Amino acid sequence: MALEPVALSLLDRPHLPQDGELDPANFKEWWHFNLLDDAYGLDLIVNLSLSGDITRPAVGEANLIVLAHEPAHGWTGGVRRHDGLTARVETATFDIQLDMVKLRFHRDRYVLKAESERPDGISVDVELVPRTEPMVVWKNTPIGSGHINWLITPYLEADGTIRVADRQYRIAGARAYHDHNWGRWLWGDNFGWDWGFCSAAAEVEGAPMSLVYDRTVDRAGHRIMEHSLALWHGESLLKFFPRQQIRMQRKGLYRQHIRRIPGVAGLIDPASVATVPGRIDIEARDGDDWVDACYIPDAAIQIAIPREVGFGLVQLNETLGWLTLSGSVAGLQFAATRRSCFEFVG
Amino acid sequence: MTSREALTSACEAIRTEFLPAYIRLLDAIEGLSVECVVGDERFRVSGSGELVIGEIGVISPSAHVLCTRTAILALVDGDMSLLDAVKRGKLDICGDTKELLSLARAQRAFAEGAARVRQVEDILAQYRIGASEAS
């Protein structure tokens, strides 16, 4: 990879509040990993988040989400919450230990180890090697009264083992995605977002084409703060379509039952989840460059986060499905349908 | 940990850590006297200026709730909705419409608090141990 691993290691370090900084309570940061294993049809989500002041007891949190989706068994996993003080966080690189979980960047790869104490839980022991340069959006993008920053590595290759209940999977060369968000905001403020990716969506002239989509909006979805579609070819960013060059349309409603986690969310809002589209169409145009993409989810789960502003819940809808992609960018033509992941937040 | 102990501890944690939900819970439960039967346990939840979780008294309750520890855990874990629990006979709630609406508001306020207070997860973990020992 053109970018030295040590540079990625530094870029992906924590951005914890400094001593004396105002409002450490609004601080939030997470490292997110998706793994799409085409051989088994297994999809994995690992997200480790820090929030508030994690240097003092009982005021900050360190939380871990581990979710797996298997075609024959559906969703397994959930959210584990911890006092922030229990997290062992290296400040100069990505290296965090939390309970029976250890996530870190070591040499040229991410190493994720998560042991579940429950026999019906998920254990993960995988290594993910970045196959693209990251993109960093470090400009304090506004969300509600706060702001967010973003580091994206759209394609990594994953190897290792994953156990879901009593089912063991040996993973070899699975497609994976990683991002890292940090900033200050309040859940429940007036914002939402759509975000999605397809790692190694197509093989074009001997190199993988990967895609990341993002749209940051107000809660109602009327006002767009940021809208982009980025494509990587091989290791490098090939094309970035900004908001003026993109159109997105939601169509219909995802009709299957959507489980909420944590389960107590169902006692706060017993209504069925009705905020996941049945399909989204994305068009990007810039002169001779064009991309058409259609995403249809076939699995969804909701991570419900209590609002920090008033009562109620913020809905983080994680979906998996199929992205059909075609286009021509910089003279490279592509067409493919591949497993993909989109998130709808509001 | 008994259901009564778990409820008492959770309400106290919510009062300490997320007062807005506790105030909403108090407001909803005010004037109600609910007899709770969870398996072999019987206790009373009532509101009269403060939340009281105590023994069954001599005064007739204004509402009844009947369920099991297993059903409570299924509700908390999202494995069963309130509506499904009633339909499947896992949860009985009896009372006048007005009181049932107040009880529903109280339940929601409690859940809003429980979702925000991490200590409640520890209480729930203890309650699970009791539930597995009881079954």
C-alpha cells in the first residue's frame, strides 16, 4: 500500500478530549468494522465506541457491539456497555482493550479479538489487512449542534475465525470495511445520515473497485449537510463525487420485522421499525464519469440509542443487502452486483 | 435477587442517575396501587407523593399485573412484545382503562430510565441469575 502502515496507525489513533477541554461529556468516538464473507454468506459488524469522560469513573462509557448475520440463523449478538474507565486505551495508536475484547492496529493490519462468555454469543479472531488508502474527512462536519470527523478504509482483506453460537467459520480473504468517527454531538439533536459501502464491488482491469456513500441530513431528511460518493480503484481514490453531482432516491419500505437492540427499546417504542427504505437508487454524474447504483436490503437490525436531548430513541438501522452497480469513471467501465451494507440513522 | 428487589434497585438507580425519567414515573404512578404477582412473589407498587414498592396491603389494589420472571426477561430482551405477551397469556394486566393508561406511561418512563442508566444492566444480570436458579 502506498500509505505507510505507521501513518495509518497514527491517523487511526484515538482523539480523546484533552485536559481542561470544554464539554468532555459530548465527546464521542468509535471504530467500526464490517466483514462480508461471500463464501459463507456471513456478515459481521464490530463497533467499539467511547463517549464522555473516560478518565473518571461512572461518567464515560466504553461500549461494544458485535453482531453477526447468517442466512440460515438471522442475527446474533448485541450491545455490551461498560464504564469508560474500564477501557485500556493507547493514545498514540489504535490499541484498545475492553473486558474480553482486544482491538488494535499491529504492524500493517488490524487485529480483532473478542471472546464471548456466552455459549450462544460471538467470538471473533480475525486480522484485516488494508488494501486501499484511507480517506480522511477531518473538517468538523456539522451534525446537530455538534460535529463529526471520519476516517474511511473501504476495503480490507480479512482472515481468521468467527464463532457464532456453536457454528465455527474459517474466514479467508473476506471483504471488509473499516471506519473511525470522532467528534462532539448529542444523540437526539436534529440530524440523521445514510451511509453505505461496497468493498471490492467489482474487479476492473485487475484491481478491485470499492465504493463508499454518505449523506448527512437533518432528522427529517430535508436539509442536506453533506452528500458524497467515493470510488477507489486498487489502492487509490479514483473519484469523489460531491453533493452537486449526486442524486439519491428512497423507494418503498423494508417490510420484514426489524429486531431492536437493546431489547428494552421495544418497551420505549413498541411500534414496528418503519424507517428503512425498501430500495435506494443513487446516480452520480460528472461529465463523462457516471455511476448508477441500486441497493436492496434483505436483512436489518436496529441499534436504538437513548436520546441525550429529551426522551425517546435515535434509530441506527444497520442493513445488509445487494448493491447493483454500473458506471464509467476515468475510462474504466464496470458493472457488478455484490453483498453490501448500508446504515440509515435518524 | 427477587423481582421486588430488582425493581426497587432499578428505580433507585434511575432516581439517582436519570431523574427526569423517575419524575415521569412518579407522575404516572401517582394515585395508583398495583398488585404485582411474579411467579410466587407478590408485592405492591403504589404512588402517593413517592414511589412505594412494598408488601400487599389490606386496601384493594386499583390494578393487577400477573407474569413470570421468564416473561419479564423476554420483554426486556426484546424477544417478546408487550402485545404478544398479553396475547400469549404470558402477561395479564387488569384495571380500569384510565389506570391502565397510567400504568403504560409508568412502564415507558421506567424503560426510558433503564435504557439510560448502566447500573440497571448490572441489576438485570443479577436478576437473570435468580431467574435461572428459579427455573
